[in-house]
Amino acid sequence: MHETPEELKRLQSLLDASLSRSTSHLRSIVSEHTLTAEQLTQVLTGMRTLALSTVTAKGEPRISGVDGHFLHGRWHFGTARDAAKARHLAARPAASVAHLRGEDLGVFTHGTVEVLNPLDGEPHPDWPELLAYFKDFYGAAAFDWEKEVVYYRLRPHWMTVYAPDFAMLTES
């Protein structure tokens, strides 16, 4: 768990506000089958495959997979700088991600991405800490971290979780 008490509080507020302004249909499914912020951070450790949704210049949706890391209560992910999704996000930074584990867990997030390590310009102040995490996870020599890959943080404005059995998610 990488979250501070303040980050957990912010995440819980987001989860509560998102559910409260969701449709009655979604609330009827999720309300009794959700997780707290603290529980969610216990479940979302390490790398989690995300389905990332972006939009083309013609307004057509595109979905692809990325390695997601839930750190400090937000999703972080990277891709090749020349990937189509990188072009989409540069022009239209709104994105949605979903992490699914069968019928046991669904985490759905909508927000806006911020670039953590721009090719030109100063990196985000959090980038050194995050870069150390990613190098430890993938290996320091896995990429040319400055030229080959671009990393994003999804700043969520809506997030909900479906998880009917928290205990099952934490069993080893």
C-alpha cells in the first residue's frame, strides 16, 4: 500500500461521490457490493492489466491494454511514445480505464491523464519517486525510460468498484 491517510480520504470521497451521482441501476448493483478505499488499495497491488479507452480525432473509441499500477490512490500506466494511444491522449487527454477479474472485481474509472515524463519539458515533481518504483518493478534496463516510454497518471473524476466478496480477493 502506497497511500497516505490523506490520499485514502481523497479516494474514499471520490468513491462515495461517484456512487451517489450514478444511476439508480448502477447503485442497485454496486451499493451492497463495493469496497472502501482502504480495501481497494489492499487489492490493487503490483501490476494490474487495464483496458484503456481513448478517442481518435474522428471521435471513434479505441480500447487497448496497458500495465496499470494503482499508486497513491490513482492509476498510473505507460506506453510507447509512438503508440496510437499516446497520440490520442496528447490530443484528447480524457480517458477511461477498467480493471476486471471475472465476476469478482470491477474497477471503473473516468478522468483526465497527465503526462509524468514529457519528452520536452520538465518531468512531473512525482516522477522521480514513480520512476524508482517502475525501475524496481520492470528492471532499470527494461526501457530507455526518458525516450521510449511515456507514463501517465489518470486524475479521476469518477470511480466505482464492484466486488461482492472482499475476503475472496485477499486470499492467498
